[in-house]
Amino acid sequence: MAVAFTDEDRARITADLLDTAERLYASQGLKKTSLEELTTAAGISKASFYAFFDSKESLYKEVMVRRAPLIARRHAEVFSLPASAGSLAEVMRTATEILTADPFYQRLFTHPDELRSVARRIGADEVERITPYVVTPLLEYIARGQAEGVIVGGVRAEVVMGVIRTVGLIVMNRHLYGDTYDDVLETTINALARGLTA
């Protein structure tokens, strides 16, 4: 027989699941985190988990959505700077610092199989919920820079954003660069920043 949860129970259990998932996914990853570990911390049975999330991947997505404001706060200062090659490079450095220093994203970006597993389940709803925190501020920064004639014009802001995001590929593939990784990353950031500014 299904357990009936009150609204208060649902809010508490959801928060417990999100807190536990964020900690465990960062430390041991999606695959190694068991349903039992998640549900024990929340005080529910494994069967009851599905009254809250349809899979561990869905819970992962929700943790990502919940963390979006944190990313926005970390970028807010750099997005407020006047557009220049220097501030554009700082935008990219801030993004790479999040990917390498934040335990949750570091785990995700150093385990491509987990990234693919979660990415397959990201739909329009999640994108819409993250956009105001992650995408919109970057697009506004780029558009402002283009309007001021500092960031290259003649291409859509979304294209410039795509170019900026390529630095994430270096982070994801850092194992390919050996001891040149830091220099490759910094040189790429500087080259992109110069190439994207007037």
C-alpha cells in the first residue's frame, strides 16, 4: 500500500534527498550512489523514492537546477565588468574554476559517462529553469559588449557563447594534456578572448 505523504513531509523528504544526493554525487558519483543511501538519509523506503523522483538521474538533474543560483552568484561580479578582452577572459576563467574547484561539477566533468547519462535526460523544463541563472546573464554580457563594439559583431550572441563554452572541452579532456594542461587552458582562454574582441 502506498504511503500518503503530507505536503510538509514531501517538502522535508525532497530537501533531504537533494542534500544527500548533492553530497554523495559529488563524492562518489551517480553510479556508485545507491538508492538505499539516498532513501535511508531521507527516512523513506526505496519504493517510496519513486513518489519523489523517477530515477537517480532525475534527482541529479534537480540538484543541478538547485545549484544554478550558486553559479549565477559566482559569475555576477565578472558579468558586471565592462566588456573587454580581459573581462571576457575572466568570464572563461570563472567558468573553468567552477568546473574544476566545485566538487559537484568537478565530478561530473571528470566522468563523461555520468555527464552523458544525465545530459540524455535534460529536457526543455530543466533548460528553462536554469536559463535565467546560467545562460541569460552570459548572453546579456555578450550582447552589451557587442552593442559597445567591444565584442565581435556580425554573429549571434549564442554563437559567441558557444565559442566561449569550448574551454569546457579542455577541462573535460584535461587528461590528454598532461603537465601542459594549465598552460593550454590559459593560452586558449587568452586567444579566444583576443579573437572575440575588437
